Amino acid sequence: MLEHTRTGSGAPVVLMHGIGLDRHAWDPVVPLLAREREVIAVDLPGFGASAPLAGRPTIEALAAAVEELGLDRPHVAGNSLGGGIALELGRRGWAGSVCALSPIGFSCGRERAYVRATLQAIRTIAGAIDPHAGAAYGGPSRRAVLMSVSVARPVNVPGPVAASWNHAVARCSGWDATLPETTDWRPRMPGCPTTIAWAERDRLLLAGRQAPRARRWLPEARHVTLHGCGHVPMWDDPEQVARAIADARA
């Protein structure tokens, strides 16, 4: 069973993070959603406090691990890797509705090499500075440099939180096995109401290319833009993210 936290009451919403992070990536959004819903934030296999899968962590296998929560057609929302898993849970019929925030699955051509190289650089840097992460992320200007690919508004991420992200990326056991899924997996349209919300300033899964491609590949989905947000939008604008998730349930 995945490590997870539950808060609030009402119809359940499952939240899934991106590669290298953990459930705490959703911390600013959780209390907003918990006003009306039970919110279940998970650590995906091999990340945070969850053990890695015994076999290859394909998107299908990761989705199956989330299904073990035993919920009855919950709403699901995910960012990046978690967005791909959300789309797969919708396709499998487990989810009642889906909101995918800057999801994987839409990289093509040279973008795939760029995504992998950028993610690997993030992992390498995280490992190198991890013993000194508290100091490295202690000032706003340093956070602006170190987090420029992940968020559009690094000033919104407190230094200790940024350091905890670094620890999560540097120390997770599932990175190497999961990394190929970020570029090799391809989505299929879920059979439930689906929203794809692309961060306007996404510098990892390039919004200018991949958001239009998502519209072409999954035209039946509802497509929206998260204005002023970077790849991990939950700290850039938690209210906007919460609205996108709430609207996806409508």
C-alpha cells in the first residue's frame, strides 16, 4: 500500500506528484480542496516514503499501485509523472474524473532528449548540493537559479521547503527506473470527464509545443491554461490549481 495522507471529508480526490518529489508537493493545494472533499495525497512507488515496485515501474504498473487504495471511482489529479498516471487511471475506468497538470506523454523528437537530460541534470545537481541544501536554498536569488525549471515564482517556495524538495530528488530510490516513462509513455483518452491544464511557463514539458499537441492528440478532453505557472504549479498559484481541479469534477 502506498504511503499517503488523508484530510477533509466528502467525495475523495487523489493527488499524485511528479518524478523525484513526494506528496508534500501538494501542500499548498490540499487545504483548499479539503474544504469540500476528502483529499488523499500519495507518495508514488519509489518516492517519498513509498517502497519501489518489485518490477518495472511503467505507468500502467504505477496506476495499478494507486488502485490499491481501494477507492470507488475517485477524482484523480496529478502533475507531470502524476498527470500521466491520472490519465491512465481514467483510461482504466478506475477514476471518475481526471485533472492532469502539465502531464508527461506528449514529448516528441528532440524534446524527449531535452526532457531526460534536463531531469538528469536536476538529479545530479540535487545530489551534489544535498549535504548543504539548507544553505543552497536559503536566499531568494539562489532559489530563483536552482528552481527555474520547476517553478515560475521561486519566491513562493520557502527555503526549508525547497531544501526538502532537493532531499526528495537526491535520495529517492525510484528515479532511474522511472525516468524512461517520462518520455516513452503515450496517453490514451480516458473514458471519464478529463481536464488537461498546462502551465503557461512550463520550461520542462515545453508549453508552447506540448500543450497544442495535447489538444490535437486528446481533443475530447477539456484543455485549460494555468496562467503564470511553471512546471510544478502547486506552489506558484495554489488557488488557480485548486480551481482547475474543482472545475474538472463538474
